[in-house]
Amino acid sequence: MRINWRERFLAATIHFLITLAVAALAAAVIFLVWFPGALAKMVGGTKLFLLIVSVDVALGPLISLVIYSSRKSRKKLVMDYSVVAVVQLAALLYGVFTIAVSRPVFIAFAADRLEVVTAIELEDADLSIGTGPAFRSRSWSGPRLVSVELPTDAKERSDLLDSALAGKDAYLMPKYYRPYDAADGQIDRRSRPLASLLEQNAAEKDRIERAVAATRVPGSELRWLLVHHRFGFAVALIDSRTRQPVKYILMDPAS
């Protein structure tokens, strides 16, 4: 039987475009809501998404090249493509779930830096005793800004130190969360002038200046904080008027 490759390539192309449209919808949620700005690269969301989508986008069209034939009955084609759709959707949902558990849910100011807290790092038991409703759930609409207030009780501080040495610090315990603006004074004291970032990282001057320009905030009104995340460090440019991070730079600043 002679294979009509032209019709199969056409079917594969249509399948590719449909799959791409679904992937674009998933990308909009992932990169505009769950991992805004540089957070996607910071905590690995971009790599995971590209891996999952590249497999899913390639899988469907390749299967179309194999199964499509105009000689098949409509019922047979519907059955074949229903199976393919289920397989693709299952793969995509599994991938999106994997990305979802690694999404940042809190950005916590703790002591002298910002800590990026992902969904998988928080335990349900700790969330249940958060100090407020906003601190008792993993956000689905982007990371929430919070501050961390350490306990004053000597025994509790000692227990917290032991916990931190074991790998679970206060920023992973919502019972210590407070509203972000509760730390305004501490942020003012701990954030550093933009000039010091440029001075300490002369080799990155162009990249820093491009990031500053992208904020549309005058350089004189910008300060910076160290950002710690699961895979290392970055820099947050802070608007000194609001204390809000306005831009993240994927670089480990010199100490």
C-alpha cells in the first residue's frame, strides 16, 4: 500500500499547531502567574517547562505521521486520536503538576535577605499554624511577599537554631510570617545602595545597568538585597520608596 506522506505531514502540522496552542496556554499561566519575571529561571521553572513541552509537542505530531490515513474510517480516526489526546494530556498534566509543586509561593524577607520559598518546601502541618489566613496556604496567583519575625523566647530560639542546622530555617515556618511591611525599617537598614552593587561587581556592570533601566525607577531610588533560592543566590533591586522588589538579576553578587 502506497503511503500518502503529503496528507500525513499535513495532519502532523495541524496536530503540532494544536499542541503548540495548548502549550502556549500552559506557558501563560506558568510564566505570567506562577513564575513571574526571573523567578522561572531562578528556581528551575524554565528548564522543566521546556523539557516537558518539547516532549509533548514532538510526541503528538510524530504519532500523527504514523497513524493518519484518509483511507481510515472517521470512527477509526476519532478512536486513534482520542487515545493520542489522552496520552498527550496526561503527559502535559503530569508535567504541569511537577512544575506547580516547584512554584514559588512566598518571598520572605528574613534578617538581611529575601528567601524564595517554593510550594514543595512547605509542610502542611507548618502551614496550618500560620499567623494569618494568607500564610496558611500555597499561593496559586504568584508568590506573596512576607517578612519573618524571630521568636524572643530563649528556648524557642534555641530550638529554631537546632532546626536551622538540620536544614529547616524560620523562613520555612509560616508561624513566623508577618506582613511584608512589618519589616520596613529592617529592610531600610539591611538593603544596600545600588552603587555598592556596581562597585563589587564591575564585570557585570552592563547587565546591572540594563536591569536598572528596565525597572523605570531612578537609580538614586534603588537599593538591593541578596536573594537566596534552592539553587543559589541572586539579586533583588528594591524600590526604596515602597521596599518592594522591582527586578531580579540572576547573579551571585560579590560579598
